[in-house]
Amino acid sequence: MRTYETLLGGEWVTTGEWIDVHDPADVRAPVARVPALAAKDVTRAYDHAEQGFARWKRTSPFERARILTDAARLVRERLEEIAADVTAENGKTLAEARGETGKAADFLDYYAGLARQGYGTLLHDARPETRTHTQREPIGVILVISPWNDPLITPARKLAPLLATGNAAVLKPATETPASGLHFARALHDAGLPAGVLNVVTGRTAEIEEALLDDPRIAGLTFTGSNEVGNRIRRRLADRNVRFQGELGGKNASVVLKDADLPAAAKGVVAASFGQAGQRCTATSRVIVERPVYEEFTRLLVAEAEALRAGPGTDPATTLCPLAGPRQRDSVLADIDRAVEQGATVLTGGHADTEGERAHGCWVQPTVLGDITPGTAIWREEVFGPVLALRAVDGFAAAVAAVNDSAFGLAAAVFTRDLGSAYRFADEAECGQVAVNTTTTGWDVHLPFGGFHDSGTAYKEQGEEVLRFSTRVKTVAVHFGG
């Protein structure tokens, strides 16, 4: 079992109290442990962040860029070690973990480049002999709350832009998967990030929640996770001048029109639905198929799902990893059972997978459900597991209406050979990310990312759009006449 320290004020520290971390492929024994910080340690983290911000906001953007670039290099040099720990604590395949590690480095490189760019705009002024401009400034100390499903890439997505623009951060990684974020913090620390600019709080949320959320020095809070928790945080911040960026739930749909390349669509939907065992915010969980091709597409889809090979993430042959833990597995199984009670038909899967080496892990068979109606709970509620619900519809308009008949609006895809249908879908789908003839997953670092409706808040992540969250705008007028 590996023991980790956490980063406070530029020092790697422990507390004597520990949290065990388990591998979802075999939950019998912990694979790592991290410090369980107390409320007083969280307050110390904000003390350090306040001091770190005072220094970092005055640091040259070129120096910030150098540190981020060096950290990216270190992440790539340590890729195999980091990926192995991502797999150990999260369960995803090594191929997925390597991809996540590489993309974490890409975020650092991308925002290192943006740190060098212009930070304001010259504006015309109606007053004579007056020159006016805007300038962007960091907002202060930002609390980053990261989920268990992408334990490395989410801290990278959030931390890289806020550090590039001169903010300080307190990172709270998920209790189930803290080691990945600690790897990211170590790369930044070893690259020369000044003390206090980044602090990592490992601990049990119930024991430190008040200290974590109520500190008056928080200028912004960026959160990825469930709507239930996100909305509770938003209400807690409502009477304070704290920016809130939330990447919340999704019930993403893929539409298969009758003119689509059906084998390619089946492969794309399975990749989007069952990669990381469906534990992606952008995973396809609803499939809407034009009725004339419903039976043929369903046959192809079921065959692709049944060809997946369940196993531990360390096995190169594995194409279906375990769920993140026993609680997540049991929740997914309960959702499947409820769908069946409400009239759904299990076309494949539907049960836990406890065969052989999987006896002590958290696998659920890749599941495809038919006979779904708009009123079926699994059609509307996020499952976050390897479960697909299928519906047949009549025509393009009905397909778009089915996509938009949701409280969420994160991602949607359409499979079609018709360019007109593709563009109409892009215009009419009520979601933040639209894919044509490709998966709902896989959005790169420079692409703005975020959902509509209950899937998120107005502040997007990634690309240049995220800078609206991590910076504030100041307008300066200079009169240069006599």
C-alpha cells in the first residue's frame, strides 16, 4: 500500500489520520492511503493560498508560463507511474489512464501559451485626448472540487487556466480518488510553483465541509459532480459574492437517422456509452433511432456491446473497466431493476459481473434496454454506468424533440449522411456540445466545454471561454492632454 503526503503551503505534510483508497477491480484491501485533514488544516490551506495569491498575481506571465510548461514536461515524463495510479484508484483501463495523463499535460501546455497572450483591449473614448483600455486580472483564491470519475484531467482542466491567469487555488480531490490530483500538484510543485499558490485538501467531506465552503477568502468555486451536491453548494454561496462554475449532470442522447452508416453508428455509440464503464459526464445514455432502421441498428448495437471484454484496467485486453466502487455499482444495478419494473426490456446485460477474477470487483455487464417510454425513469435520470436506453421515433423532428425533452443539456450526437440534417440538428439540439457522426465524448483542451439547462452554469470550461470565470475586467481611461 502506497502512502501519500498532501501539499500545504509548499510543504508535503501528513496528519497522522488516514483515508484508505481502494482499487475497484478488487476492493478487499486498500492500495493507498492519504492524509485525512481536519477543519483547522483547511483553514491553514486558505491562509497559505491568500499569501500565495499575493505573490503569484504579481508574477510575470512569462514566468507563470514557464512553470506550467515545465510541469507539463514532468507529467509526461512520469506518465506511466501516474497512469498506473489513476487505474489503481479509479479502475479505468491503462489506455484510458494514459490518455487522461497526456491530456492533463496538454492543458498545462495550452494555458501556458495563453498566459503569454494579450490581456485587454484598447477602446475608443468620446473624451478628447483620452485613451481607454480594459485589462483582465485574477479574481483571487479559487476552490476546486474535483470528482472521482476523471481524477486527473478534471483538476488539470480547472487548475491550469486559473493558475495561468494569476489566481491561487485550494484543491479538494474526491475522497475515493485523491492520488491522481496529488500527482498533478507534485508536478507543479517540482516545476517551481511558489509556496501557497496551490494547496491540496485531502479529507472526508463531512468533517471539513464547513471550513472548506464557508471561508470568506473564497473568490470563486469550480465544481464538477452531481446536481444534488452542486445545487446545495450554489445555495450555500447565494448571499456571498463568490463566482460559481458548475459542470453538473447529463442525460446525453445519440440520434441515429435512417440514412446513417449503421455499423459505424453502432461502434460510435458503444464507444461513447461504455468507455470508462459509462462514467463520463458526456457518455451517451439515450439512443433515439428512426423507426425504419430500429431493429437492424439494435441488432448491431447489442453485438458491439456483447463484444466488450470486462476485466481489470491493468489487463491490455480489457475494454470494459469496473465501476468506481461498490456504492456506484449497486446504484447502477438499482436503476436497471427499476427500469425493468417500469416496463423496460433487457436486450443484453442487466446484472453484476462476478465471473472469475471479477468476483471481488465492481463490474456491471454492458446493458442495453428496450421498450423505453418517455416516462421511464431511466430515460430522464442520470445513471453514470454502462447502461443504454433505446427508443424508436418517427422522423427528424420527433428525434430532436426527444433529445430536448430533458432537464439536462450537456452533449448530443446525430448519425446521418445528410448535411442538411446535420446542420439542422446542430441548430436545434438544446445542449452545449453537439457531435455529427462521432461520439458525444472526447472534447479537446482548446474547445469550450459546458452544458445548458441543468447540466451546468453560465461559465464554460476549456478554451478561452474559461477565462471569463478566472478573471475580472477593469476599465482604465487615461487623459493625456494639458
